Amino acid sequence: MTHKPDMTDTPHQSDPISGPDYDQDADTDLDTDWQASAETLRALEAEIPLLSAVREFTERAARARWFAELGEPINGETAHLARLYLDALGFPDAEPLPVMNWDDALDAAESGDLNSEAWEAEEQLRAALTDRVLNAVSEEGLSVMLAHLSAALAEPLSEMADEALMMADEPPDAIRDLAVGAAQQAAFGGALALAAAALEMAEQDDLAAGEEALEHPLMLRYRLFELGRWPLALSGRSLNLF
């Protein structure tokens, strides 16, 4: 005869909600993990416009004609951008002054007669852009983006600086490192200007911010490099432009 177990024969089974096997701490941990994941997702979503802007800018900068027009006359688009740059930086009475060769460029780059007001103005603009970008991305994230830009430009900048020196029959001395370093700094400024504009467009739905970024002083400085020139520094009321 088959034995039919009664309830006393049935193995103990815990209530799936409140039984002794339910781990409330584990569920709390899951909630905490979910909240952390949601916060991380929101942070990543905020960074997407920045990542996209810097990625596109990096691709653009890697194709620029670095140092290709050094020593050429200042006219056309170069003259227009130089004028915009000086006006936007706050020096409407300054004028671009052509630098014709590498020796003069080295003298201008190392000159002690630099316009400290212009240098301070650029530093303040750079700090303001950095603060704006750091409202949406961590310092680590910003460092990674700029490191990627630096790595992408390292080879083309070095190669084009060497080519420009070779064409001028100049030795690759200290001026090469000065030129490459100045170009890197200009690219960082341009990237920050575009990243800040991308934030404005995403957060405020302000499409005009993209156009305004193109006329930011640090972007205009980059654009002069993009044309193959090297804006050295303001000396007195002259922008030494190689």
C-alpha cells in the first residue's frame, strides 16, 4: 500500500518573502547597487555630448595642416582669423605682425617682452572652460579625453614640425619642441571650447552655442594653427604670427 505523506512528512519550505531563508540585507544591497548603476548611467549620458564633441574635434585636428604656411604673408582667412582672435581676446588695437623665419620665431617665443595681460586673459578663459566642462564630467574623465587628443596628435605634430624645419633647412633644435607644445596647447583650448558648447547645446537646447564656440578666443587661436600658422605671442600691441 502506497504511503501518502501528510503535512508532517513534507520537508520544511520557507516563505519566499518572509521565511527564514530570505536575506533582507542582500535585497538592500541590490537596491543600493541599482541606485549606483542609475547614477552612473546618468553620468555617462551627461558625458556623451562631451565625448562626441572631443572625438570629432580630435579627428579634425589630426587632419590639420600643422606648420604648413609658416612665414607666409598675412592675408585672406589668416588675416580675418587673426583679427577675430585679437578682438575676442580683448585687444582690438593690436595688429598681427608677420614673423618670417624660424630664428625670428624663436626670438619671439622666448622674448621677455610679452603682453602679460594677453597671457592672463587666455589663462582665465581656459580656467572658465575647464570649470564649465567639469560640471558634467569628472576630472579623470576630462584627463582621459585630453590624453586621447594628445596621443592622437603626437605623431602628426612631430612629423609636420620636422617637415617644416627640413623645408626651411633648419636643424630640429629647441624650436621644434616649442612649436609642438604650443600646437598641443592650442588644440586643448579648442577642444575645451567645443566641449563646453556641446554641454550648452545639450542642457539648454541652445543650437547657437555651437556657432559661438567657433568664435571663442581659444578656438580662434587653434584655427590659426589649423591654417598652418603659429601665433606666437602678443608683444606690446603686436601679435607675432609665424
